[in-house]
Amino acid sequence: MLNDLQRFPITAILCIGAVASFAAELSGRSVEHMVLSAPLVMEEPWRLVTTIFPHGGVIHLLFNLLWIWMLGRMIEARIGTGGMLVLVLVTTLSASGMQLVFVGRPIGLSGVVYGLAGYAWMRGRRDPIFRGVIDDSTRNLLVAWFFVCILLTWIGAMNIANAAHAGGALMGIALGTGRPWIAPLILSVLGTAVLFRASIPIRDPAAYEWFVEGGEAFNARDLPRAERFLDQATRRDPEMAEAWYWLGETRRRRGDEEGAIEALDRAARLDLSVFQDETLREFFAGQLRDEARGSESASGTNDDDSRP
């Protein structure tokens, strides 16, 4: 065991990093700073790589460790430490980027597993040295599991980063073809998509990620950062009452009364229950009641005026 750890350092780093991250979580330490987050990908791009170490539970961890240890040693023995490092980094970036584009916070080594499997399978089709690393039964098992994971996610039984599996496998297969131009092309396309996804304020299901980051910044009293993230959350999902409320609170604490009133008014019109400040809730509830009475009064006046 110790000899294998020395002979296959990249495989060892993957396994040790995953175990260390899981142990840190068990001890009560947060590993959130390692997890990929759309709002932070431009500022903290290393999360694209570190997100492979945290796992969602002991079964998730053991499943990935088994495959990484089995595939990693065989591949690293054939392409060397440098080649293995490049393979892991590129498949990781592809897996993380793909999941980011299709919404979600991928964690775990699954994308790398599919990357290694795809590489070994495709490489084995043209290189006798790699034949047998992935046999037909193993390939069929991984393909079947890929679709099972999609089904489990679709029915709501589990939340699995299926796009990361696809991204890792796609890159692994591309690298296994031996055509050096394919990998940069895939990364360029994914990079452009990630840049668009992280920078352009469009409505998307990942708005909650921006809201969460904004809330954490608010609690840390980093109000400029909180306002930036919460503003993005409201742009991406204009119907998120909670984001409008906390954007209003943030602006109020920053002294922007006009901006605060605008955000809080939007929140009130969407859902008054999100207000944690009772005084503010009553104030905006009163405004809404007054508007309703005014509308009823105007409607009644118009009705009277329309009579012959």
C-alpha cells in the first residue's frame, strides 16, 4: 500500500485529498471554501479543481475512491506522473465547467473517474498498452450507472452532478483519441460558456447560489460584496423575494435609502413573509393596503362616471 502511494503520487493525492476533506467535515470544519460556486468562479477559479475533494457522504466517497485507486494506478503506470497530472487537471476542468454551465455545485471525484475511464477506453482502441484497462463489462457498467444517475436525479431520489460525469467522460475520450487539438477546443467552448454563465445577468435556476453567497457576505459584514451578489440574484431571478429583501437591508445599512426602499418594495409585492423586521413589514403592508384602497376607489369613481 505505501509502496503504491509512492509509485503513483497523483492517484495518491486524489485519494488522500478526498479522505482528508471528508475527515475535516466529520470534525466539524467547513469545506465550503473548496466547493465550486458560480458567483465566485471568476474571483476564486481554483474552486474548479478543489471541488473534486469534498464528498456527499461515506458511500459517495468510498465509491469514488475505489474507482480512482483502481483506474488511477493502471493509467499512471502507463503515462507517468506528469501525464497523469495533466489528464486529471484537464478532465477536472471539463467536468466542473460542464456542471457549472448546466447549473449546480459539483462535488466529488466522479467526473475524474469518468474522465479516466473514457481516456483508458478510447486509448485502448488504438494502443495495445491500454487494452484491458477498461474491458467491455466495466465500460458497460459505467455507462449504465451514468444513465441510472440521470434517472435518480430526474425522479428526485438523489441530486447527482450528471453534467460533471459527462464533461469528464467527454474530455477523457477526447484526450484518448490522440488528437491534441480536441482538448483545447472543448476547454475553449466550456470556458466561454462558463464566462457567459457567471457574468451575464440572465434568469436561471442558479440564482439561489448568488443569493447564498450574498447572505454569507452580509453575515460577514462585507456589505459591498453582499450587495453585488444579491443584486445578481435579483437580476437572475426577479421573482426571488428573499433576495430583494436582503438587498434592501444591505442597501439600508450602506446608507442608500432610495435603493433600499426600491428593493424592499419589490420584496413586499412578491412576499411579505420574507420580512424579518416587523416594523418594515407593517410599513410596506400598510402601503400595499393603501394602494389597494386607492385602486378600489378609482375603480368605483370610474364606474360612477360611466353611468348614463
